[in-house]
Amino acid sequence: MIVAAKYMRSIASAEPMSSVWGTEYEPGNAVVTDEDWEAYTRANTLSIYHPVGTCAMLPRKDGGVVDPKLRVYGVSRLRVVDASIIPIIPGAHIQTAVYGVAEMAADIIVAAWK
């Protein structure tokens, strides 16, 4: 994140952007050193409020909690069907991914009961 912010600053401070852009508003000229950037980032970065991955669908050896059939490792008759099985945050709002998880789960559960 800091590398990206520094890169954006370098773009904004180079021509032709610098003549159009004006004065940097955030984080401002006081943020210069790596320590400044880290402090600024820690103080001003927020969660995206779409947590995922707390019960990740991964192999157990990799820290996974559920298998590809959504069954919790080591627990019988328990499946997890929500955003927590998505191991990494998608590059978009998670709602579409959650719909996909729900559709997949419905198919898996129906097939298991046939």
C-alpha cells in the first residue's frame, strides 16, 4: 500500500500532472520518510468491512477450515455457507461471490442428500 501511495505521489509530482494537480492534500508534504508513511498508513487506513477467510476453504495443512464440500474439518454434520469460506478478498464487492457460494452450497447439499 505504501509503495503504491509513493508511486502515485511520484506521478502527481511529475509533469504534466504537477502543473494541473496543485498542492498535495493527503497525506501532505510532512509525510516523507518510510517511518512517516508507516505512521500515516496505520493512522488512516480502514477496514473494507467485508471480512472473508475466517473459515477458509483450503486444504487443512494450509490452515483451511472447510473442505470443497463445505464440511468443517474434524466435525461431523457441519457445513459453513457464507463469506467466511472465501480465502482471500475478491477484487470486487463480496456480495456476488457470496451468491456464488450459496448457489454452490445448495447444489452440494442437495447432491449429498440424494
